[in-house]
Amino acid sequence: MKGASELAIVADDRPGLLARLAGVLSLHRVDVVAAVVSTVAGDDAAPGAAFDLFHVRDRYGKAIAADDPRWVA
């Protein structure tokens, strides 16, 4: 998406994961303008997986630079 940064998340799926991710982004003043969210079901041997791609902007509507400190875990 033009004018937005992409943030890809791959994690073990669990209830509330998407809400938690959205909350963390909001706390860091990151606006989600679009998202593609998918999951793969797990089984007894392995948990399911979540694959989330967020298109995000800063609070001024601009893409977030790769060297922005908000990207540091």
C-alpha cells in the first residue's frame, strides 16, 4: 500500500492474539490502515499459526521509517 509501512507477524495462534497486537501498535502510536490476517489450524502435536500483515502509518499519516525506534523489540 502506497504511503504505508508493512509489518509482518508470524506467531503461534491463540485467542486474543490479534487484539493484543492491535493494542501494542496503538500504544506505540501506530495506526493500522489495512491488514491481511490468516491462520493455519494446529493439531495435538503443534499449535496453530497466525500470519498477519499490517499496513501502518504514524499518527501524521506517513509511513514509518525502517530506523524508527518503535520497530525495536
